[in-house]
Amino acid sequence: MVPSLTMFVQEFGRVNRLLAAALGAHGYYLYLNVSSFLTLWARCMRQRKPEVRSRQHRDLMKALSVIVTPTECYHTAVEREFECPLTFVDRGRCPNLCPYCTGAYKDFAGTVNRTELVGALTSSIFDRGQVAAMKLVSFINDEKNSGKLRRSIWGKKTIKTGQVHGLVLMLFAAEIIEPTFKEGVSAGRNNHRLKDIDVRLVKKTFQRDGSSYEVFALNDPNAWSAFQLNSDNN
Ligand SMILES: [Zn+2]
């Protein structure tokens, strides 16, 4: 995982810097999993100054969403981010060199059943509030019950191990779930460990008729726009 789009551009800019190789002959591969994301999240939270903390957090979440829930060619997304908005021109998508243009991004989590996933998150995983972040992947895998939850989310087919990580990262990027510290642990300290991090469902507040209401972000259909959902949900 990368902490920001600036680092992302820095790293993939090293590929074929001399422009001597054929297009696509060399590549930049980014490997991400839940713990690499949480490690970077904890690193942001370690910052003592709240403004530095929130800037780093914003950069991390922006990079995560461009990478795991892309809505356009990665190259275009990066150009849009770094070029002057007044002179930016969309040069069109790349020739099938990024996961968005090849369609590989659809495989990050694969196709899931939203109803089953929402049910699993609300009734089985977060039914008692927050859970230890490092246990989330194994809760979804549900080996203890011979993979019952996993099968309900993805259907009967077998999935790649990485797709559980892919799904969790997409849930973070879509702000359906969020990391938080366990009780008694606070931001701005140096000694955070992964076991100090919990995950919870994101709650959104909205106003209606002068009163404010709280709803879980997962109940908003728009929160799921980046996911590949099976036909039962369409
Ligand atoms: Zn592309």
C-alpha cells in the first residue's frame, strides 16, 4: 500500500523512466492487504498535531479509493490529481495498462451479494459494536463455521484469499467501515500496535425537519456504487 498518491506517482514513475522499453514491457505492481493499510492508518494517527494527522489521513484515504474503488483510468485519476485544474485536459484512458482499463479491478473483491454482506456485517460481525481489526478477515472467512459467511457473501464458488482483503479494503475506501482505536488508546502517541485498532461501521448524520438522525453508511445504496454486485441486488 502507499500512504498517498504522491508516493504512488513517485514509485510508478520509475517504470521505464528512459522510455526505452516497449509500452507495457515493464510494470509497477502494488501489493496491498488489510494490515498494510492499517499500519499506514496507525502511522497517520501517531502524528501529534491534529492538522498533520488529518492531512495524512485524507491523503491515505484518497490513495486507497483511487486504487481499490477506481472510477476511471488510474493514469487519468493521477493526472487529474496533480495537474492544474484550470488547464487539465482528459487525454483519454491508457491502452489497457492499468487495472481499471483491463477490468482487473472487478476482481479485487469479485462479485458479492449486497443483501448477504449487509446482513453479515450487521448481524454477525458488528452485532456487538466494534471488532478487532486484525480479526476482520478471519470473521468474514468464517472457517469456524466451514466458511458459512464467506459462502453467503460470494455464493457457492471458491474465492481467492486476497479477495477477502480486497473486500475489506473496498469497505474502508467506501467509508462503510472505519478503523478506530480501542478504548483507552488515543491518537497522537508513538506506541500504537495493530492490536490497538478496532473496526466499526460508519455512521452518518443527516438533518430532517430540524432534527438530526444517525444512519449506518451501509444502508445508503450510493455507498455501494464501486462494488461488483450480483444480479439479486440490481
Ligand atoms: Zn488505464
